[in-house]
Amino acid sequence: MQDTLHLIDMINCTILYKLSSQIWYHFVFLSVSFLSIHALDGSVIFYFHTEIHPQWLRRRRKPKSRTVALFVSTVKSKESIYPSA
């Protein structure tokens, strides 16, 4: 996801800004592209990396319940594994 955002930024900065030769267009287009791509990149990081979430968001999220299956088997043998004294 992050690589896609930066690929879009590279395409904007190398190809699309050449649609007009006006210097103000270059400035506005590249500035908006730079700011929006990095803002979206930050939101992607914020969404997928839960360890950086603020406390108010951690309290609102319900903890995921995890069910663990534990299998126990017993084996009876004629001889003990511990030597008798």
C-alpha cells in the first residue's frame, strides 16, 4: 500500500506536472501532491501499526478473543521413566 502511494507520487512528479508550463501550476501541483501523498502514507501507517495507536483508540477497540485448543494425551507404560531408589 505504501509503495503504491509513493509510486503515484513519482508519476505525479515526473509526468503529470508537465501538463502545463506555468510555474504556479508546477508549484501548486507538486506541493499538493507532496502533502497529500505523505498525509495518506501517515494514515496508512497509523491504521496498520496498532502499537502506535493512542490510548483513546485502544480503549474503544474491543479486544479480540482468542480461543486456544490444547490437546493433552497420556501414555501409560509398564516401566517408569524415573528410576526407583
